[in-house]
Amino acid sequence: MPVTLKSRTPLRHLAQDVIFNRVHGGNLVYNTCWEDPRPDLEMLDLRADSRLVMITSAGCNALDYLLAAPARIHAVDMNPRQNALLQLKLAMIQRGDFEDFFALFGRGAHPRFREILADLDLPPYAARYWRAKHYYFQSTPLNPSFYYRGTAGQMAWITLQSFTRGSRKVRGYIHALLETGTLEEQRRLYDEVKPDLWSGLVSWLLRQPVSMTMLGVPRAQVRLIEANFPGGILGYIRQKLEHVLTETLFLDNYFWRVYLTGSYTRECCPRYLREEHLPSLRERAERVVTHSTTVANFLREHPGAYTHFVLLDHQDWLAAHRPQALEEEWRLILENSRPGTRILMRSASPVIDFIPPFARERLRLDEATADRLHLLDRAGTYGRTLLADVTP
């Protein structure tokens, strides 16, 4: 019997979900965090008695938050490879050699990584993982940096080549952008290169479902974007990128620098990679504990009165695919909060309307602060930021 278009569409979506789950179930996805900890810290207002529960991602922001000296950071991620990355960073911090640390995570390559790895005190899974993936820190002509490894890194490398290979003007623009010091310069440069930047090949590439999968964007988030932004996914990417390139100072935008160049500089890098912070991080490293599980399972297994939850954007996926799990997560969050517990989360959508009513009743939203600081996020990839305190 012939298959109608109506029945083909769900099959296509199912295939996209299978690919996404396969990619995320077997790979390191994020090699760097794409949430700006500078506005985060202003929103979170961490104290000496703060006890955070946060999504690990690449671990960069857990280390940035650690500089605020909270009592404990629980880094939770379903993907054990993400925790293995944070565990590697913590082990290198405890080792105490800044030059080796910066070579690995600042320049993205170290010729002696295997030798260093043999001396690190890593948990068993992380030790096995990095022995198998030691080449992630080898610089080769085909892949010069750790920051072009993992699925998001590979997609960044492919996209960068698509942007630059066919256009000398775009290559020149990137070099000039990295040297700019004012927004006026950035706007002038962008106006000059805009037609070349959004070529047919680049636009086609960014519309492909596999591209979003490799960047860690599930179909649920793509649907949110398609429903809320003119021009769909390409319109969303273009709007966000234009904001970054013309409204945020690129001089200290390490988020985009690392994917444009494959490395940070000593002046433009996450705070955990600044030499002056290594002693503090080393002293506090044991305050960070990793958990390879879901937020809900973590709270079942480790109940307590936590002061902060940093949930990134994972509830976009829960809302679309597992609404009962979303409700259960919120019940557990509220059960393990105290009055004043602060919740920070993001969404691909400009409207966060999926929080269950029973949870929303317990939240006091600070939309003014969240909206103001959302515009200052140097990564600039989300549709909305939510900041809320739990009420009695």
C-alpha cells in the first residue's frame, strides 16, 4: 500500500530522533560550554553556603562557578563522557602545572597528553575514555584542535570550512573580526561581508537536521525555533549570530573565538584558564562532584535542601518528549529546595510556557533581570533565559 505524506512525516521525525539519540548516546557532544557564566553569576548570587545542582555540559561553567567559592557543586549529566571531560579538567587542576593545563584546554592540543594521562588520578570510566580518545588532543592538518572534536566540535569545523573555503572575503573578515576593539568596527565589518557570509552552501548546511543533531540541538528545540522565529532555523541562527557580531564586544568573546580559531588566548579565555585562578581552583577542586545520571535520579538518590539549580535547556526536550518526566523533575526540584532556592534555565524558545502549573505557582520569576542579562550573553544562542526563586 502506498505511504502518504502524512505518514511519511512522522517516520522522518522518528529517524531524526534515532540519529540524535545515537549521536548523544555514544559521543562526547559538548567540548565547551555555550552559556555565559558572567551573567549567570550575577543572576545566581552564589554564597559560601551555596549548594548547586547543575548540568555538567563541558564543565567550564562548573569551574567558573567554583571561583565564587560555593560549598558544593553537583555536576549532573546523563552522558558520562561529559563528566569525564570535567573530571579530566579537575585532575589537571589538581596536578597544578598551568602550562600543561593551558596547552590542553587553552590551545586544544598537547604532544605529551598520553604521558600526562598516565600520571593522572582519574575515576575508572574517565581513565578508560581518555586512553581511548587520547588523539583528541593531537593537532593534525585534518583536525588541529580538541575544540574541533566531539560532535559539536566536528560540526563547528565543517561549518567553518564551509564559511571560509570558498570566500577570501569571509576569511579576511574573520581575521579582522578577531582584531576588533569596538562595536562600531564590528558593525562596519559585518555590513561589508553579510552577503558573502550567508552563501547558499552555508544556508543549506545549517538547515540540515544532521547539522542540528551534531550541534546538540534535538528536534524538539528545532520545532520550538521553527514555530517562533521568522525564517525558521536559518532565521534563528542568523538573528542570533548577527546579535553576537554587532551587539556584543568580540574582544572578550571566547565562546566564538574558540570555534573560529580552535583555541583561546591568554587574554580571551574562560576564567578557569587564567593562571591567577589556578591556586583557588586547586584548593576547591574537591567541592565539585560529578554524577552520570538524570537530574531526577540524582535528587532521588541525594535528597537535600539545595540552594541553586542550573538546568540549561534540557527541559525543552523533556517538555516535548517526556511530559510526565518533566513534572516528576519539577516535583523533585521543589521537594529538594528551600524558600529562596534559585533556578536558572534557558530555552530555544522566546517563551517558556511548559513549566507545570503546580511548579509555576511556587516560583517567583525575575523576568526583568533575566531579560536584561540575556541580551548580554556573549554566546548568544538561546531564545530565552528564566530566573526564578522558590517560594514557601
